[in-house]
Amino acid sequence: MLVDGHAIAQSGAILEYLEEAYPAKPLLPRDLIERAQVRNLSGIIGCDTQPAQSIGLSAKVADLQSPASDQERQALVMAWNKHWIERGLRAVEDELTRCAGRYCVGDEVSLADVYLLPQVHNARICKVDLAEYPAISRVVGELEQLPAFASSRPDTQPDAVQ
């Protein structure tokens, strides 16, 4: 993101910038417990789950297995990513049983929802069975009905691979 000539590249920094620049549409609840729950869910996804799927890391892990072909290498990458996605989604699912309302935490869209939907997109790519995560599936169904989330789907972007 470019703001007044300053590049902000990391997702977390962009989201914090938006939270502070647009306080009328907060991504963090006022209630301190709910705020902590949002940060906890965001951390499970943004710190524990997504980094393990980075292109560089998953490719390096696959290469360490000495795959015999590009197809085998891709299968190793997918298996690695699927493992970490399922591990993360189990943790998110457990948390949602305690804090979800219409969305991840209560009935207002929060930072946790912004982290969740891209991770579910990755889960779909890796053929994760989302039926095993009913709370996540329900929240995602709600989020995907919102115009802001629907218009942010990767396949709707101008640079989407067709």
C-alpha cells in the first residue's frame, strides 16, 4: 500500500494503519476481552499458520525432500501447506466455539475476519475439507455475503490469473 509516497508492505502493518486512519470503522472491538480474542485469532492465523506456507519456506522444505519431478515437488508443497492450514484451522475452530457470533468475535466484522478469509482461500486451494470446521464455515458464509469481502476475492482482482 502506498500512503503519501510511503510504501507499507506487510499485511499486519497495513491493517493497523487502516485501524488507526479510519477510526469510524474499527477492526478492533472496544471491549478489551473481545479485542484480545480478535488479536488471538489474528495471531493464530497471521503468526502461527500463514508464515509456514510462505512460498520460500514451503519450496525449501519440498526441495529438502529431493523430489524426482516438478509434480512431486508441487505435491510436497501442497502437503506441507495443507498440514499447517489444518493445524491452524483447528485452533481457530476451537476459539470460535467460545467467541464467535455472526463473525469471528461477536456480530461486527473485525481484524480476525480479515485474517480468516484469505486463509480459507488457501485452504480451498490445498483441498482442505472445510466441513470439518463448522464454525469457520458458518463465519465464512456470512463474510462472503458482504460486498467488501466479495469484491476482494483473488479471482476478482485485475491481475488474477485466468
